[in-house]
Amino acid sequence: MIIADISPYKGTTVCVELTGGGLMQTMKIYVHRDISAGLHKGMEISEDEADGLIYKNDLRRARERALYLMESRDHSYSELFDKLEMNYSEDICFEVCTRLAEQGIINDRRYAEKLCRKLYETKKYGSYRVKQEMRLKGIPAEVIDEVMEEFSEDDDSFERLERLVEQKYERYLVDRKGVNKVKNALARMGYSYGEIKEVLDLYDLDFD
């Protein structure tokens, strides 16, 4: 294949027009100007080399997208991979995410610790819901277990649940319907039957 022309396209993108190459009479590829460095009109390149230019360009764009997403908030490896895969090939996503992980930009352990604390302390979730939410973010099971174990060593779940009921749900504990409403709400937040019963036992709920 012969490079017939290299021309500016939009912003930092250039259009590389190729001719020849078997059944392919003409072909245009759009790449970042840095990737086109070293190319010139009349230069011969193979189809594999042309595919390589496209791959490098997609790799660059995917990395820029990944860094943009990481600037807005932290992501797990799996979560970022899934978002990139909406627009890029699996190979591109794997290479980008692996490089960012090697550079410490993606760190599942760091992300899990921050998320765990937020779910417990800000969202006031119970352990079951915390684990579920962390799984949905693509955090590996072993990392979830380690982080939750460390957090639970410094956390009084009963005291946290007691404050939650006092601040948000105590006003509903006036009849059986209200009690059931509170139980269901706490169960959805990830608290076990035992934890809920222990806290509600602090109140006089013998409506009979």
C-alpha cells in the first residue's frame, strides 16, 4: 500500500489516505498526529502496518478516556475495563487497564478501602449490602473480604445501627405496621435478622 496523502482533519487528528493493497483500492485512516510522525507521502506500508496505526490510535484514545474517568472518581480494574469495552476491543481494554494498574493509577485495594468506608459510614449500609455493592463494582472477592474484615475490627456495627434507627426510623415504631416497615428497610440496607432484632429489642414493641 502507498500513502497517497496525509492531511489535517480535526484538531490533533490527521487523515492518512492509502492506495493499493489487493482488493482495497483506497483507504482512509484517521490517527493522532503523533502516531503519524515518520509517515510521508509516497511511503509504502503493509496492511499489517496500517492496522498497527489504527491499533495505536485506539490505544491512545482508550488511555485518554480511562484517565478522564479516573479523574472524576476512582474505579476498580473490572469496572474501568467494562466501561472502556463499550467502545474499544478487549485487547485494547486489557492493555490500557493493565498498564494503569502497573503504574498504580488503578488500585483495587485502595478503591475497595475508600468504597467500604463510604458504604458503612455515609450510606449506613449493613455488611450484606456493603459486600453486594462492592461486588457490583467488580472488586475481587478476596479483596472485599480482607477490607471488610479490617474495617469491622474498628467498627461497632450494633452502635451504628442503633444510631441509624434512632435518627431515621424511631418515629415509625408506633404500631406493628411501622415496625414491619422499619424491619424491611433495614433488611434492604443489608442488616441481618439478628442485628435488626437486637436493636429493636431496645424498644417496647409489645403491641399485644
